[in-house]
Amino acid sequence: MTVHFPFQNSYSALPDSFFARVAPTPVAAPRLIKLNRPLALQLGLDPDLLETPEGAEILAGKTVPAGADPIAMAYAGHQFGHFVPQLGDGRAILLGEVIDRNGVRRDIQLKGSGPTPFSRRGDGRAALGPVLREYIVSEAMFALGIPTTRSLAAVVTGEHVIRETALPGAVLTRVASSHIRVGTFQFFAGRRDTDAIRRLADHVITRHYPDLLQAKRPYHDLLATVVARQAELIARWLLVGFIHGVMNTDNTSISGETIDYGPCAFMDTYNPAQVFSSIDEMGRYAYANQPRIGLWNLTRLAECLLPLFSDDQEKAIAEAQDILGAFSDQFSAAYQAGLRRKVGLFTERDGDEALIQDLLDAMAKNQADFTLTFRKLGDAAGDPAAGDARAQFMDPAAFDEWAKRWHERIALEPQSAAERQAAMHAVNPLFIPRNHRVEAVIQAAVNNDDFAPFEELVKVLAKPFEDQPDYASYADPPLPDQRVLQTFCGT
């Protein structure tokens, strides 16, 4: 049988200015590393056929499946605050779209599939390490319940790519609700092409937000919806200690999914100023800066939509500012609600925010592990003597002082100790993609062609909230000599 993709493409039906038609560049000897079988089934694909040599050739871009309409999408973007009028898919090619089993339209894209007209002298390829990192982290984010692009497959190409040295080449098959970004709107705004902006906005509304089709002010409501989704998304990032690393406007998805896992990382010790990305020298995208940058990016989207709001620019600006003004309260509401859940509070009382902030301040001062502090706090919610949250603090007395106030506060809650512990464990993961684990997986694969550590890590991260005694060591923070101080983009 032949591998069949039930493509129903819509983006490639837009005008030619939205993309460049380009086929993937064939590779020498594709070999499947990993297929996400549950995701394949969700997309209406046959995982058994995808695991055949024919399937590997499709997932590597060596063969283009029937019904595909491969394109590289055009977009612009602010990169570290500087506007670049043309970026586009420089090493990614959208094969097409399918309707999944829930009736949701999903993009299927090959990342690392060769040069495109947007490659800017790049080779259009991907090295194995970044492909594994994106597979691991995107699937971990999905398991954590955070909106994200997904990874369908990873394939080695049988060729090398040249970065600082020769590295094994690979291709990631990425699945997204769409790959439309703030930068997609900026591409046309930079060209003052209002007709294209309107066409793009109409496409986004039809595809992602069909409830707005009958709205009196659909473009205003589109901005408001994207603002709300980004506020919620970034709050969720902070609640698990995630740092995107490169929150450029071309990496901000209109659908509200986390996209473009480059130099991303999860914090070990809690530090609001934490930066891992090697290219973020000024800390623009540090952990605690992410809400501010999210609003900055959304403001750039609002600028693009102004011509659709009103012919009166002052009126349009005032309306956009009113919509953007909701971001801070929306983010704060989502973030504070999430923090209350993390510490086992189900009702709101005066002083709760200060109580939680005092914990965060003590964690920062005492270099407490972000993930384990909250997880162990759940143990202590059931029994004040249980758990070792205090062991995460350089000065355990700092935790003891706070814990006394916390136990007084949770005593006012109606839930039983067992109910509180279960609820806390349901939102405080035990397992995250710790940087040293991800790096160890990459080194085993790149240096020894050994993918067993990768398989095991992916397996553990698929159940982040469950105790997994056989894999307990995966919850451990890094030893001093295991700490990863920098992460890299991979382009």
C-alpha cells in the first residue's frame, strides 16, 4: 500500500505573494528515528505505513506525497527588537493541511528539508541536535497541557550539515494548527498591502476563530482573541518554568500555540532573570520578561491591523490601545490563578498574592529548584512532616517561616488534605525536560548513533505528573558539573 495523506489545502490557495512554491530537496539515505504513532492516528494517517522506507522518504522530503502542495511561507518580523522586512520559511516547507479526527485543520510541515527562496544564503537544513530538542520539548509541553506545535516524526538524512563542525543532518515533521505568525501580518504591513492584510485576517478568522465571522467588528475581535490567548499561553509558560528563548514576532503564533523551539529551556533553580539562549546577550527574553515581550509583540500585530479598524488613524489607534490594555489583567488573572493552584489554594483571600510572592522571593534567594519545590509542596500539603520542599532551600529556615503561614492559610480551605495533595500534584509536574538530560540525549545520538536515551526520555516526559519510580532519577536537578548554562538556536 502507498502512504496516503488526506490533504485539504487552504493556505496555498491564497495569492502567490503569501508564499513561494518550492519542493523539498531530496536527501541521500533517510532513516526514521521516531514516529509519534498516537499523533499519526489523530491526523488520520497510517502509522504502520509511515514506518516503512516509503514513509521515511516522505518524512525526510525525498518523496512528495500525492495531494501535497509544498510551499515556503512568507513573513517578516522583529528580531530582538529590530524589524526585518523579509524572513520567511528558510528551512521549512509546508507539505499541506489535513483535517484531524476532531475536525481541526492541521499543518504538516517539514523542518530542515532544504533551501527555499527565503533561506538568505543558508543551506535550509537542520542538524540532528535541534531536531531532537524540538521533538522532546514540544511533546513535553503537550503532555503538560500547554498549547503547542507537535512533533510527528524525526528522520536522519544520511547527510551531514556544516555548522561549527560537521553534524548529522535530520528533518523534523512538525504539526501545527497553523504556521501563521505576527510576522506574517508584518510582511504585508511593511509593504502597505492592506488588501493582503485583510485577506490574511479573513483566512485566520475562518480557520481559527469562526465564531467571529458574524461579529460586528471581526478584526477588533480577532486582535482581542489573540491577545487573550497569548496572555494565557505565557502565563502557562511561567507556571512550569519555561523560557522560550527567542520571542521574536515571527515566533509568535496567531493560533496561540507555542512555536519554534530553538534555544528554549526549563529553569532548574528559580531565577526571574534567567536566560539560557546564547544569542540573547541583553536578556530581552529572560524568564520574567516574557509577559512584557508578549505585549510588545501583540502591539506590533495591532499596528498591522489598524487599517482594518478605521480610516481614521487616531480612532483606530485608540481602539487598538483599548484592546491591548486588557493584556496585563488577563495575564495576571491566569498567572495568579495558576500560582494559587500550585500552592493548593482553591479560594481567593486577601494576602494570597503576597504569600505566594514571598515563597517565590525565598526560592530565588535560596536557589531552590522551581519544579521540585512545588512538587514537594504537594507532599507537604497532605502531611506537614512529609516531603522535602525545605531541602530545596540553601537556608531551610527560610522555608520553615513561610510554611508556617502557608499551613495556617490552607487550613481555611474546604478540601481535605488528600484532595489538596491530588490537586497540587495534577498541576505541579515531577518530570520536565531538564537541560542536562536533553543535552545527554543529543550527545548520545550525535556521537554514538544511540537513540535509546532519547526514547526513554520521551517516554518519561509523556507522563509528567505521575510518580514513575523506575525513572525517579529523571526528576533530579543537575549536579554542578551537569549544569547547562547556554542553549543554542541551531540555525
